[in-house]
Amino acid sequence: MKAFSQGFVIRMYLLKIFILLSIPVYSAKYYVDVAGNNSNNGSIGSPWRTLTYACGKVTTPGDVIHLDAGTFNETARADLAVGVSLEGAGTDQTVIN
């Protein structure tokens, strides 16, 4: 009986792993550009203007905020949500003041 229950537990564990790996994981990328506008939707073609605004909108873990090249002069605190990533065009190209 003990061997049967151990085998059952292992099969159930493997089933859980299979189900978790089968669930699609979606993440979105949002864009911020010095020439953008906070009334835009944050897409690559309609980027937001400020990092502060983007941080207030993007709160889903796995999502990414991309800062295009330029100098971003932020006047308010930008709190990045847990699990959200921040990326830039490069250390010499993206500056946050």
C-alpha cells in the first residue's frame, strides 16, 4: 500500500508541474520617450513621456518599461512595482535625472 501512495504522490506532483508549464505566461512591454505624451497608450508607436507615469500604470509582474534614448528629467518619485522590469537604450544613451 505504501508503494502505491508514493507512486500516486509522484504522479500528482508531475501532473502539477505539467499544468503549470502549460499555462501561457504573457508579459507586456511599455515604452517611454522624451518626445512621448502621457496621454498615449505606452506602445512603441505611442510612448509615454515620463517614467513616473509609466510606473503608476505598469503594475503586472513580468511586464517591462523600456526607456528610449534621451535624458529623462523626473520631478516626482517613480516607484517601480514588484516584478516589473526597467530597461533602457544603454548606459550612455538613457539618463534619468
